[in-house]
Amino acid sequence: MEEQDSSIRIGIVDDEALIVMLLSDFFAKHERISVEVTATGGQQIIDAFGAAQSIPEILLLDLQMGEMNGIDTATVLKQSYPDLKIIVVSSHYKKSFMGYMLKLGVNAFLPKGIAPLLLAEAIEEVHAKGFYFMGEQIEVMRNQIAANVPAPALKTEEELSEREVEVLRLLCMQYTAPQIAEKLFIAKRTVDFHKTNLLEKTSSKNIAGLVIYAIQKRLIDIDDCFFTLTE
């Protein structure tokens, strides 16, 4: 029973039934990841979510689908299920798309040819920390994003309290809410409260957006954001 409670519940949407089947078979043997729902189209997964008593925590989503593309699907799902984490896995993967994907609110953007074990690692990272970036994407952020992507709207820098900046920096360094609570000697619900305020004040949709904001505002060095990915 404990194993079931600790599993990461995911959904898979891809218009290639073979991909859905292969991924489902792979994750059926995974200790920590459980496939709760599958679909071969955007409207199909939207209908499935609407009929389900509980929805997955993370959705693996293809971009290019016949009836409804992944961008439109992600937009609809994010409006109805703002806590849903989305990992886009696409054969149309390009590093240059990453900024748009972050703006859309996805938590990771991966090529469809990614190794299953690396995909599982990305799912674990997104579940625990809210985002996952590959090494080449970090380079794009280091070299391009700070210069080319407009900073999120913020009325005044003073709107971020000293404690909020502390929480923001730790989130960017991939600490989880319980870890931040322990490090700052505050309750987890207080961390969640600060995180909610940060999302609102920076107009960010998720932690990945907070990372971009913190880098643009020079509140943290980009290398510090990804120390666990590069060590």
C-alpha cells in the first residue's frame, strides 16, 4: 500500500498508438511511476480527465497530433488543472522552442528519441522539483534567454520580500518545499505560501518560470540553478 501511495501517477498522450503502448509497458515495470491514463489525441485526454475521479500528477504530451495539437491541449488542461505538470515529448523538438514552452507553462520539453531511463529521470525531477532541463537547454538559457526573453511583469522590486527572495533562490537550486522548510526553519505550508506569492508577483506559471525570472533579475547565477544536474 505504501508503494502505491508513493508512486508518481502519469498520463501519456501521443497520436502514435505504438509509442503509447511501448511507454506504458516500460513504466509498468518501474518502481516509482504508474501510468493512470493514456490517449491518442488531445480531446480524448481532455474527456478522460473530465470523467476521472482523480487525474495524473504529470502528463507526457506529444506536440503534433491530428485532431488537436499539443499546444492547444496543454492550454486547455492548464486552465482546468493548474497544478498538472506537463512534459512535452515531441519529434518536433528544437532548442529554440524552449522559451515558448516555458511561457506556455510546461515543466519540461524533451525530444521523442529520449532514452526511456532518462525520461523516467525527468519525470522524477519534475515531480520533486517542478522542472527539468537537459544540458543543452541550460546552455540556451545561459547564452540566449536572459537577453532575448522579456522579463516577467513586476511592479517594483520591493514587492519581493527578503524571505521570498530566499525561497526563490532555494527553489531555483532545486530544493523541495520540505527541504526549504528545514533549511529556513519554517513550516512547509509557509514555503508553499511564499511560492504562491512568488508565482503571482512574477507572473510565472510554474517553478521553471521562476527560474527564468531569477536569472533575468540576477537574483541567482544560472550555474547555481542546475548544480544537481551538472555535478
